Amino acid sequence: MVTSEDLSNDDLDVEVADDDLVVRATIDRPEDRNALNGNVIDGLSAVLDFADDGPARVVVIRGAEGTFCAGGDIKSMASAVGQGSQAYREGFAGMKQLIEKAVDTAALTVAAVEGYCLAGGMGLAAACDVIVASEEATFGTPEVDIGIFPAQALVPIMRTVNEKQALKYLFTGEHFDAGTAHDIGFTTDLVAPEEFDDELDSLVDDLATPSSFMIEIGKESFYNQREMGFSESLDYMREMVTMLAMSDDAEEGFNSFLTGEEPDWKGRPDEDGEDDADATDDE
């Protein structure tokens, strides 16, 4: 059994709830404004794999000591200077994989943003399904200051925001406040700093309530259909909702609605066709 200690490392603190439904990963490099080094990227990737393979419904990503993430570790990137193009490709590969995993994992991902959310940190937040931000958070893509375009961060960011309102920030590198981030469509919720933890916990509780299988299929459906044409997406979604309606969890949901009882979700089916709850009971 994988534990919180197994998933944690020197730069990432991970807590897994007793029921395994919620995983909280905290980037713990406050002296470097929680910049993304290899330890953090590999650790977050392992957390998302863990969530994808188990019953987790929500993964929360935040930064230690009131800062979310100031972007990639410049010292690590600078070490590739003079090493040729392949060194850079290999160095940037981890971020690509992390962004993909945040979208692809079966659990809902929540970015809990306080303080600075810059560059690759903004890309990481944008890759998450939900972004809860403190009203005092600061955003931006300042890679331009060192002659780099925020290329990888751009991909999830520009699928999140209103395009023309956000495009200038990619080229100016200027910081902007949480109100502006919300206005351009980047954040899900803005929360007063003194209420941040309580509001975050309340939201996580709400997100962790539905069926794990519904979360997995619903999330997969959302990201797949947005790349389709209108008619194609309607056909695709008909098939996906049909699959959900035939699931054990949908049967449980229908019965619970009719009886007025709380549903007892079975969880995501495993590779052998059993659901997570049954598999656990047999161990």
C-alpha cells in the first residue's frame, strides 16, 4: 500500500486522507518561492499516477508558506546552457508530462493559489480542473524577462482564459492581480485570505462527494468533447452518458433517489471489471 510518506520527498509534502478520496500535495520550497524543480515535478507526477490508479476523487496542489509557485527553477534550466538542444528538450519534458497528467488523471485536480502564481506555476494551475485563488494572489508569465516565451504554460492557459484579454500578458510578462485573473476567466473562485482554508476545504468536500466513476468519465468527456465539432460531440456524449447510466454507481444513484437514502458509491471499475470497493473488501 502506498502511503503519504512514500509519495512525499524533500520538496513535496503529500497527505492522503484516511479514506484515500482526497490527496493534498504541497510544494515545499518556500526559499525558492516553490519553484518547479525535478523533485517537485516527479513528485507531482507520482501523486497524479497514484490518484489515477486508486479511488481518489480530488487532488489538491498548493504551495507552502503562502506562495503557490513562481515557475520553473531557473538554476536548473541554466545548467543546460551550452549542452545543446537535446538537453533542453529533456529538461522541458517533465513539465509537459505533468501538464498532461493533471488533465488525464481520473481525479479532479484543484490548484489552491496564494501569493505568486507565475510562469510554469501559472501553467500548472491552468492544467488543473479547478482554481481557487486568494484575493491577494499575483499572476503572470514573466519568462520574457529572460528571453523565453511561456510556450508550455501557454497551452493550458490559453484553453482556460478569454484569448484576446490574456494574450498581451504572455508577451509583456507583467504581473496582474487576482481580480484581473478572474475577469479573464482564469480562476474558478476568489476567496478572502482569512477564509481561504475554510473555503478550500468546503469545496474539496463538495468535489469529493460524487461517484468516482462519474468524476472519471465526466472529466474525460469534458476534455475530449471540446476538441470536437458540435454534432460529433453530441454523438460522443450520448455514448458516454449511456455508459454511465449502465454503471453500478448510476443504479445506486437511481435507487437512492427513489428511496431517499444516501448513495453508497462503488467506485471506478478496475481492470478486471470489479469496482474499487469490492476489490478492497476482498483483500
